Amino acid sequence: NIEREVKSQNSTSFKVAGTDRIGRRRLHHFYLDNLSPDTMYKLRIVYDGGVQATVSYRTLPGQDNPRDIIIVQGGDMGNTKATRDVTKAAIAMNPDVLMLGGDLAYDNGMCECYFAWDYFLKDLEMLNNELGRLVPVIYALGNHDAGIDEINHRGGVKITEQGPFYMTYFPQHSKLSKRTKNAILPQVPNFEER
């Protein structure tokens, strides 16, 4: 594996609205592209003039590399001992990718339950720290992530900086051009485009 440092990328930064004073959040998203396959990158996160974190990220192998890719799948996470045990089992598998299929934090799309995402992200942080690198995650949306449960059924879900936090935290695709049909822009999509 080759280790390379990613060149400067500007992040999209915003305050998460709708949480109480204790739950204030500032999220940063940045778009990385043109990465080489099967390469370890070092990412340095700089904020307010200082290095906040330095992490490694390994890209997946290219088409000409016969190495197997290890994908760990799961879902219905929540803040439970079972989730932490499964996370530890995933660490032992040294995954290349995680696929997490919905109902991740069980916040039911309520901004008052922001702390449920803290627990979920803490488990991912444990996995990344143990492996010494960021593991890419493919997320699927569950009804509890979107704010649809047995009480509010299929109400219209509006995506804003107030949530649902699933959409706020994880922009899962690139921004689409409004000028050229199906053209992808190397940018993080705005809330309403997620």
C-alpha cells in the first residue's frame, strides 16, 4: 500500500438547527474524488487554524487487483450491548466496507433525540480507531431514521438542517447538475437535494 496525503479540500460547514443548547452541533462535509485504487491516504482535518485530527483512509482495490473485498453487513443498531458486541466482531473481520441497512440510531427523526446519533457514531469511531483507518460505509434508510414509526405512519418527511439527522449527517451521493441532465458535480449536495 502506498500512503499519500490528500490535497486541500474545503468543507461544507453548518450548524445543526433545532437542538437544545447542550446538543449544538457543527457538521463538516467534504467531497473527495480522483483517489487512486488500493491506496492508503492520510487525511488531516484542520479547523480554526489547528489540526483537529489525522486519520487514514484506504481506497478499495481497482479492477486489476484480484484481492477479495470484505463487506460487513448489519442494521437495526441502536444503543445496545448487542450492537457493541457486533461492532467488536466486525473489527475482528477487518472490513473494507460496512453496509448498514437502516434503523441505525432509533431517533425516530426527532431533533430532540440527537444524542441517539452520538451513541451510533461512537460505535463507528471505536471501529475506526481499532482498525487505525476510516472504513467507508454504505447506509440504507430505515423508517426510524426517516421519522416514520408506528405513531406517525407515513407523514411527509421534510429534509432540512433540522433533520432527519440521517440525511443531515450522511449525504450519500454527489450533487447533480441543474444545467446538464444526469451530470454529477464534485460537491456535497444541499439538504433539499438529499
